[in-house]
Amino acid sequence: MNTCTDLPPGEAVLAHCIIFENKSFSLSVARHEHDGTLSITPFNHEVHTTVFVNGTVSIIQKKSGGYCFTRLKPCDKAELR
């Protein structure tokens, strides 16, 4: 069973593919901003505090607030249709 890893405010995850709200983002960084939002941007440089996940992650907004991510199989955009 996959577990959902917390993404605290100010922290980020880099993955080959990020899925959030039924959209996929290739080689991107998802950052939980201090204002409570989630930003997803294309990867352009390494930041030593960013967690790297080799593969695909799905990010969800928790009912209690905040975000968490789960590692999935390789990204298949056909699944999102």
C-alpha cells in the first residue's frame, strides 16, 4: 500500500512526472508555499532541500489542510483522459 508523504509549507518535491488535479506536469517541482497554495513549475535548477522522486508522484490536498504526495508507476497521460 502506498502512503501519502506530507509536504510541509516551504518544502518541495521534484519528480519526472507530477499529477495534481487530473493534470500531469513533466519534470517539474511542486512547492507547498507558505500561503497554503501549491505551485508547480518546470525544473530548471537544483535546490539542495528539494526531495527528488525517481518516477511519478500524485499530489493531493488533505482534508485537514496541506498537501501530501504518493509515488506511483510511470506517468501515463492516457490515464488522465
